[in-house]
Amino acid sequence: MILVEEIAAAQARVLGEKEEHELVPAALSPEAVAALIDHTLLKPEAGEEQVRALVAEAVAYGFASVCVNPIWTPLCAELLVGSPTKVCTVIGFPFGATLPAIKVFEVEAVAALGAQEVDMVLSVGHLRDGDFHLVYRDIAEVAAAAHANGLLLKVILETGLLTDAQKVAGCVITQAAGADFVKTATGFSGGGATVEDIAQMRRTVGPVLGVKAAGGVRTAVDALRMVAAGATRIGSSSGVRIVEELRASTPLPEESSGAAY
């Protein structure tokens, strides 16, 4: 089956089977949730002191990774030597409108600096235009570079800018192109992770491909609902709050966070 046919088939299947039942938040320990969190700091104004604090929190809480802008990759790699917490950085961020060759160069550069995971933004405009083969080539080239360097690849759809049909298409293309995860959003273009989108993404890609919920996941309830809907990774700048809420089994006061990540 060619790519366009695969997309059409997935759209017919997934969009025709909307789930109506009430979602029950997942029952997970604080430690289990922490192990799913990419502890994130992507604000352009973030400096070394904030990055060092992010890494210290990630180690203390047992987060899956720290997710930072590429310039901070060497520092994070140095600070996380010997730690199970991974170094994650972003590619073609935040708009996805970078040439594929530049995205590949970014992957190779951050791999040499110690990155272990990369989150790339696909070409949102081309996906919206229905230029599926160009979107496929973009992701496939980055996936090949990432895997050649031993990196895990997550692909950001930017769900807040897409229709349901486009979200399904993005998931199908991401999976066909060889990525390891499909991810909701950057947190910089409006919208963010919703339970409905995560459930739809999981129905599209099946049980094997990773699904990352990112953008607006700020509380323990948010995180548990995303996991129940099918997320296997959580991108958030509120990881500490999420875990502390789980430990206390009670919501903490709202905090001011700037970006929606």
C-alpha cells in the first residue's frame, strides 16, 4: 500500500471510531510517572544557572531526560555522565521550516556533543498542504541520521495547527519514516496536548510507537490522564510539581510558567 493510501485508510479507521467513554486517570506511582517525564527548559532566555538547576532536578527526581535547546547539549552531557537521565535536544525548532539537510546537520552536530534523544518539528506547512511525500522525506532523512548516531527520534506534529485528518496523516507518516515517537506540540505555536489528541494518536500508530504528550501538561492529573489516553512520555517544564503532587496526593497551587510547555 502506498503512503497516500495508508493515510486514507488510517483516517477512515481512526476518525470513524471516536471514543466516548469517560477516561480514568492512570494509577501510577510518583517514581513511575517521573520516569516518563522529559524535564523541559526551552525558553530562549534560559541561562546556565537555570540549565544546571534543571539537570539537578532531573537527577534528583529520576526523570527520563532533560530537554533543552541545542546550545546547552554539551553542558547537560557533562553534568549527566553516569546518570540514567538522558540528554534530549530539539531539531528544526520551533517551526519545522528548516531545510531537511540542515535538520540532518543539527542531528549530527548534537550527537557529537552528547545528545541521546532528539525532538524534531516536521514541516507543518507541507503537512497542511497535503505534500505527504515531502514530509516523509524530511522525517526519514532525520531518522536515518539519528539512528546512525544512536539517537532516539521524536517527531513533533504541532497538533494545535492541524485538523484531525492532518494529525492522523502526520502520525502515519512519522511511523512510516522510521521515527521512534510521535509528539503533540512545541508549546510555542498555540495549543498543546489534549487527551483527545493523545488517544487519537495512539489509535493511529498502534501499541508499539511511542507517543509523547507535550504542551500544557502541568499537573499530576494532567499527566495521569495523558498516560491513560496512551502517552508513553510526558514533556513538561512542571515535572517537579507533577511528582510532588503525586507524593502529596493533592494538587499544588498554580505556578506561573511563561511558555505553555
